Amino acid sequence: MNFSKALIIVIALFAILGAFTFANSLNVVSADNSTSNGGTWIAFNSSNVGMNSLTATITATIHNSGSHVEIFKISQVYTANLVDGPITWTVSPDSTNPTAENMIDNTNPGSSPSSSQGDLGWEIQPGETKTVTFTEVATGTHFAANDSTSLGNQAAVPNTYWPLIPDMGLSASSFEPNEIQTLNPNLQLQSWCGTFSFNARNDADYPIAGIIRGPIIPTDSQLTSSDPPATFQDQDIVGDTGVAAWDVHMASGESDLFTYTYKWPKSGSGNEANFGNGSSVFAPGNATNSTPTVPSQNTGVPYGLFILAAGMVAAGVGYAKFLR
């Protein structure tokens, strides 16, 4: 093989490699454009809507995979990615099932030997699988019954735009339900279900309109119900979980109750998510980052294949014309 033939082969190989690389980059851009409807959050100076009376009822099933007894307890502080600081909770009396015991260590805010309520938890024997239920009520400086919390977005930017800007509404925070098994690998979370409720009140002297989202969202979880029915599930705040979101119109002083339930882990084959008063929407499992594989209005034509074909044709023409 002479130098000219070798050169043509090298050029053809580079053309094919470049075509594959370019096609892959097109697919990445297409995926971003087709699955994300998010926008830029503009930081608000104040919000007309405040949330309060936040409660969380949790049911969790845990398996002790270790060789000795383990202890786990209820955390009464939620930090997550909140802009204004953590939420502190009180466990509702008689809400624990089975009945929780007071713990040796007090790690929760306000817990002490002299306090009316210390840390509460359960023991679990080696090989045992235990299901526990409890309810927490926000009682600190955020989301309490006498509070008015407006959850902003940490990624919000100052307003430097004109003349029109989006109003994104109230944001959401997220947490990992299975974090306990990271803290103690012997405590394996088998399933988790959380029902959250809160009041939203229009504190303005005039009617308002906008979007309210569930303030606490578990990752890798499925929204199974909401009341009133969620207007949509926001896919742009918690990457692998749709955030319950409501489009609201509220009169001055109006206060509305919102309730929503998530289950972990998310179903891998899709399940029926029931919203509010019997309405439902089919939510395929892990559909958040799905990308169509056929040309569509969002994905466009797969130009990478055309470039690959063109490179191969050009190499063939060059070989036929100059080397034969």
C-alpha cells in the first residue's frame, strides 16, 4: 500500500470518527431540549403567599442486615437546601406505631433530660424487618402554625432583565429517604411513604395568581396522590422526582390546605398516580430523562447519520478517482 492509499484510509477513518462524535453531541443537545422546561429563577424581595402548619406522616420499613441489635430514631430537624434555615419538628403524641421509646442520646433541637420530649426511636433485632409510622409537626421558626414561610430557590438570580421576566412561584426542597442506610449500612430501607400537608395563605391586600409547590420532596420517589389535584409535576427542581405543583388563584386573606403523598422507591415499570378526587395520570417509571429515539418536533432529524454516510461516500469517491 503506497502513501496516497494510506492517507485516504486515514482521512476516511477520521471522517467516520468525527461523524459518530458529532451525532452523539446532537443527541445530548436533543435530550436537554426535549426533557427540560425549566427557566431562570428570579429572586423575589418578598412573597405574597406564606406557608404554615406543615405536617409529615411517615411510614418506613427497615431491615436489620447486621448480626446484632440496632437502634434508629426520628430526626426532628430538616435542613436540606432551604434558603431561610432548617425546619424543626415535634413528634405528635401517640402518633408512633409501634410506640417509640426514649433514646439514650438527645440529638434533636430542644431535647434534654429535663425536656418534656426526648429523642424517640425503636430497636430492631438482627434479621428483623420492622415497619414504623410517626407524625411530625413543624414547630420552629419555619412552617409552624403561626408562621408564614415562602420557600425561595437557592439558584435564583437578581433581577437584571427587562421588560418581561418569568414568575416561577414558590420552590421546593429535597431529601433522600434512604439516607439512613448510608449512615448505618445495617439498616436497609425497604420501602418509604410520606404524606405532607400545609396551609398556604395570601397575605396581600389584593388577589394573587401563581404556582405553589410542595415544600418537601423525596428523591427517587413517585407522587401517588394530591389534594387538591396537582396541576402538574415540575421535573426541573428535583432531578429524578416530579414535584407536586399547583396553579392557584387566591383572594386576599384566603388560606387553602394542600396535601400530597410520595412513595419510595419509584416504580421501575410505571404506575398509576392518583390525584385528589379520583383523577389520575399515568407516570412511567424513570421517565424524567427519557429521550425519543425517532425524529420528532423536539429531537429533529438525526443528522449524524447523514454525515457518516457522506464521509463514507467521499472516501469511496476519492479512492475510485485518484488511486485506481
